Amino acid sequence: AIAHVLRTVQRAKEATERVIAALRELKKSLMKHLFTYGPVPLKQADQVPLKETEIGPVPEHWQVVQLGEVADIKGGKRLPKGHKFSEKPTPYPYIRVVDFRNGTISKANLKFLTPEDYQLLKRYTISSKDVYISIAGTIGLVGVVPPDLDGANLTENAAKIVLNDKRLDQLFLVYALTSERGQEQIHQRATKTSQPKLALTRIRQIPVPFPPLSEQREIAHILQTVDRKIEAEEARKEALDALFRSLLHYLMTAKVRLPAEFIAQFEKELEETP
């Protein structure tokens, strides 16, 4: 019975991993379609008049602009030499590249500034309306800061993209820069050294698609829907992982004996979960 329960959890985890892989492939294909033809059904793609641009073919009515034309690019700032992060949480979070995760910020190992250091670095903060981009070491991680970290300090290994054109949607820009074409444009502009770097002036030169705002929002909404599904499946996989480890520990140390009815009910619930 023990092995049977563990196998059932393992099978559910593997099925979830297959769903995640399929969703990632779907997102990749969708991005390619949306940034080439716009938010039109696949069947209508061949009816969209295209034009060739420096980022590849796009719908004829789209513009392609340099990022510096629609946004200001500003760098972060490092902790002064010899200074250390606060040993306990303060009202002054400091975001590093290691905290950039899946287009947002992971709060698992967030660092904090002392009030004194915050006074020195308070001009180098990021708003939840900006877009972050990593510019040293790991190049091209892009995303947004959640509202509860609005005003956090930003590492010198990243820059913030401050949107200054109301015709540009924040989430659309994130997807444009994380698309295959966007990442190509970013990496082409990085220095090819042992520690790659992306200068702020180079970021300003990155060409980005600039469709009408309504189309930007539609594209962002479609991709966000897929992202939310991926997040839900990843959370399910993590829960199954934790369950597997707990069951293995408790069952192998004979701390838990599972009645047959529980096993039957457990399997039934796993099978019913999509």
C-alpha cells in the first residue's frame, strides 16, 4: 500500500510536468504568432499585410520604435563599499538580480537596507509601474515589481525602464522584451566579455514593436492567461513534491499507517484533479 500511494503521487507529478511543458511550448508558439501577425486567429494570419523591419516581419499598421523614444532608462545602485545589509527586515527592501523570478520578484531571500544606507541610495528605487531588466552577468531578465515592493531599491546589476508614453502598455513591453526577438535584440547589444554587461545607452537603442494600445493590451491579456495557468500547474507540482517527500518520510519511518479507505479516496481525488 505504501509503494502504491507513492507511485500514485509520482504519476500525478509527472502528468503535471507534462502539462507545464506543453503550456510552455504553447506560450512560445503564441508569442511568435502574436508578435508577427498581431492578436488575430491563426486562420486569419495569412490575411494580415506584413512589413519587414529590423525585428522581423510585423503587421503593416504597427510601428517599431527604439525603447529610448517611449521610456527613460535608469540604473540601480550598489551598497557602498564596506557597508552591509540590515540583519533584520526594515521598510527598505533591496532587490538583486537573484530575486528576479518569472517576471516578478521572489521574496524568499530579499535583503533590506539600514535607514542610514537608504538615505544614501533613496534616488535609486523602482516603481511597480516600471519594468526591470538585468544588465550584468545574467543579461535580459525582464519583469515588474509587485505593488507591495513599490519604491524598493534596485541593484546596480539592473536597470529600470520608466514608461513615459501613455500609448505603451507595461505588460506588453515585458512580453515584447521576453519574446525570442526581444531577447535577441537585448543579447546582441551586450558586451561579449567574461562578465557580460548591457550599457544603459544600448538599452535605449533596443527596437520594440509598438502596435495600437488596444492590440498591446489584447496580446498581454492572452499571454498572461497562459502564464497564470503555468503558475497554477507549477504550484500543483510543488504541492505534490512536498506531499511525496512527507509521505516518504512518514511512511518509511512507520510513523503513519494509511487505512485502505484513505488510499482509495486519495487516488480518486488525484484522478479527478485536472
